[in-house]
Amino acid sequence: MTQQLSAKPMSPLAEFWFYFSQNRGALAGLAFVVFIVLLAVFANFIAPHHPHEQFRDAILVPPVWAEGGMSQYWLGTDGVGRDILSRLIHGARLSLLIGLLIVTLSLIMGICLGLIAGYFGGFVDTAIMRFADILLSMPALLLAIAIVAILGPSIVNSSLALSLVYLPHYVRLTRASVLSEINKDYVVSSRVAGAGSLRLMFITILPNCLAPLIVQATLGFSNAILDMAALGFLGLGAQPPLPEWGSMLATAREFIQSAWWVVTFPGLIILLTVLAFNLMGDGLRDALDPKLKQ
Amino acid sequence: MTNDKKLLSVNNLSVTFGTGDNPFTAVDRISYDVDAGEVLGIVGESGSGKSVSSLALMGLIDFPGKVRADSLTFEHTNLIGLSENARRKITGDEIAMIFQDPMTSLNPSFTVGNQIMEAIEVHQGGSKKERRAKAIDLLQQVGIPAPESRIDSYPHQLSGGMSQRVMIAMAIACDPKLLIADEPTTALDVTIQAQIIELLLKLQREKNMGLILITHDLALVAEAADRVVVMYAGQIVETGPANEIFKAPRHPYTQALMNSLPESAEGHDRLKALPGVVPGALDRPQGCLLNPRCPYATDRCRVEEPGYYGPEGRQSKCFYPLDDNGRPTQ
């Protein structure tokens, strides 16, 4: 008689993975992201040389497969004889860290502001949203440059600047989701049961707004890496000799004609990382958005 | 009938929306009582203020809406004038509410067990194991099969009827003294409706709760309620014991409501309908609010607003209450 009435329902994680794995691009993106993360974590063991070490007898050595390449410098060396592969591997660390920092900062601030705006409405809502509109009305990179120029060029300052630039996207997204959730009966029923404002905002409503935010954060990650590289390229981000991908590009500018590898590899890895994050973001959106599920 | 059994006493409750010259009165000076262990049915067509009055009771009317009342007494405490926090403590502990659409009234991000246990935790405490056992017991009480495995389901994995049962389980989790069911069966299909109502009434009897049943289903009220309040355009037009109201309605509106039931049209070609719609903010008539639609309206009804007539507990807001044969008295 003790017969199980129904098969155990799919756990949310299993369901998520089922939909995510349907998307090959997303799987490829995920694989590359995992690869980059592993590189970053084990950079000290993987990189053949120290990223700052200058081999004066091996300046502008081409990659190993090209004519004149040396086997100890797989991807060649740059203008002062530093191993490009090692710098790229250590750069992954920096880029991921910066991406994570920027996304986390803007996500946390954006969620708080968006929740407050959507939940309380009225004047608070107007004030926060007009502030977001003002931020949005300026070109993102220009605004970031202006902020960095005020604070002074460094990695931390440019991360702060970029988090502020990305803030409005998260505020708007959170507010929109909150507005669509706040009038649902489950929120009212929590209020009836005696839940206070903070509980309603962060425990009742927020979890139901997370899906679009996760997608936006993944896509924002790639934007953050890209814009950080742009700031680095302009000399406003990481300062030499830090092996940041954007500033590597910037110092390699003078060799565009003579030594293609110095420019190509940092550019290529930025491209691949950004692409991987975008593909993964698309897959996440497909898996998390109930409207796209069959 | 001033006795200790009186659980809730609403006295001249009004809710208005909008400001300036033309505020819209959604609920207009209504008064009613609910005794412990009593089922009170509130009926009326859409827009008659049934739901708004219960939301006002729970303090859920937000800014543009204004709530006024002479008193809202729940167990000797006047809820009007209490601070938000004090009021929340009382309503959360002693009054529970069930909503119309079960599919949106459970939080989609948490398992049903989680949500029931949360309600228990806030109001009664206890270790996690005890709370889980209690939640399973509650699910059992509301008739959910295999509660041990269902407790870990998410709301989207349940049907509408099951979700409504879970809602009921959450509502009775902290043994409320008063349960407000706002059209609890409207979103469910007919076979499930009967089961849910049966369940509600069974729990109401077992726990001796007061139950306010808000609905536009007259058959349901006739079957379930002890007393009935009929609302029209935000006002109470008739109150009385359920069997008396359905046997001999005193107010023309109640009569019209009952005539518009399909059962009463048997043998006729067309259903008898009351012409017109509930007056909105801008077309409220002078005098009795029903006069443009009332078949018995006189000149007096078009000028003067009627008061309540009839004995205590069996009143109607009409100058010419209907007699037992359904004819207006002159």
C-alpha cells in the first residue's frame, strides 16, 4: 500500500541544467569560462615565467611556430622581453577579478536602489529613477573617463567608475521586476501574515526578480571586461607593469606594423572571453526565462 | 446582542480613493459584526466593494485610498488608531486571509513546506523538525495526498485546487480566530469548488473560527453562510440570517440578484437581469443608489437616501422593503 504516488519532481537545479545543456553555444561558452577561471586560479603554476620578468636577450621574439620563434616563449615576447603567454595567464586573474568586482558592486547597489524605488514608489521612486536616467543619458565610456579623471587613474578607481556607469541597468531591471511582482497575491498574503518592509523586499520579492538580473549580470561581466580593457588602453585603468589585457594592447600599439603577435594575442583573448560570457549569458536567459521553455 | 461571542465589529467603515472635488467612495459607511464560530457571507456584484472592505479591515489599503471608521473592534481592541506594527501583530496572529487566485498567492521561489513553516516559525517558533512535522500535519488536514513528498514541491508543480489547499493550510497554520476568504473558489473549476468549500467549513467548525466568505456565488452563500450581508455600490443594502434572506428578500436588489440566477429562469425564455451597471465615480445618482435600476423606484427614492429599516439583525436599506410575497410595501 505504501506506493509512491508520483515520481520525485525535478529539482530546480536539474531542470536548469536540462534547459541550459540544450544550448550548445552556451555549453561552449561555459567551457571556455571554466578554462579561463582555472587559468586564473592556477596562474602561478601554469605560467612558464613571471609576468614582470624581462628577458633582455629575447626582445620581440615571435611565437614558437613562426620563423625565429623560441620554444620557451610559446606566444613570443613583447617590446621589453616579457613572455606574452605568462602575461596573458596572469592577466586573466586581473580581468576576472575586475569583472567580478564591477558586476558585484553595481549589482548590489542596483538591487538595493531598484527594490527601494519599486517598493516605496512615489517621490523616492521618481528621485532614484531620474538619477538613473541622468547616468544613462551620458555615453558610458565618457562618463567612466570623467570619473577616473577626477579620482585618478588606478584599477580600483576605474572599477568604481564602471560600477557607477552600469548601475542604471540593474536599477531599472530590478524596479521593473519588483513592480510586476509587488501586486501579486503572495506579497499581499505575506503582508497579512505580518511581514515588515525589509522582509517583504529582500525575502519575499527579491528571489522572484533574480532571473533577469542573473542574465544581465553575466552579460554585464563581458561588458565590464571590455570597458576595463578600453580604459586600460587609454591609460586610465591598470598601470604598467600590471599584466592587464587592455593595457597590454596599449603598450603594443607601436608594434602593430612590425610584430603582429604582441597585439593579436591580448586582443584575441579579450574577444574570446567576452564572446564566451555572452554565449553563456544567452544560455542562462534561455534556461531561466519561463517564457522560452517548452 | 452585545455578548462576548462578538469577534469582530465593524462600525461605519468607509474607504475613499482619490482626492480633490470628486473622491470615489468604494466602501460607504458599512457596519457588520462577526461572532466567533460564525460564517458571514458577503455578496454583491463586481465593483460593489466586497474585497476593498476586507482589505481595509486588514490595513492593506495604500496611499491614495483613505480608510475611515468609527471603530473596527477585534476582540475588544480597536484597530483604528493602532500603530502599523501593533496592528500587524494582531492581524498576523489572529486574522488570516485566503485569496482568489491560488496560482499567484504562493511565492514561486520557495517550496510550499518552506512557506508554511515560515508562518509557523514567526508566530509559534519551535525547532525545525517540529515545524516540519506540523507542516506535514497541516497538509494532511487540508487533504493533500502524500504530504511527506508534497511538502518539498514548488507552487508551479501543484494544480490550482492543491495550491488553494496549501493556502488554507498556511492560513490555519497559526490557529487564527478569524478567516477572511476572498472569493476562494472563483478561479477553480466546479468540482474542486465544492471540495474546497467543504474543507473550509469543516476546518471552521473544528477550530470554531469566525469566517467571512466574500463571493458573488449566491448558491454558495445560501449553503454555507449563517448570516449574509448584501452589498451594492459600496453600501450594505440588506443583512440577515441566510435562510431568511433567501426565502424572503427585503431589498429589491437582493430580489433581483436571486432572480438573475439561472435556476429561477426555468420555463422562461430569458434570464431576468437587472438593467444597467453599478454606478461609478462620476454617475452616482441622488437618493437611493439603486433607483435608476430599481423596478419599484418612486420619486422619493430619487431624492432622499433611505436609512435602514427592519428589526435588529434583519435590516434593509429601502423605503419600501419587500414583503414575504416579494411585493413592495407602500
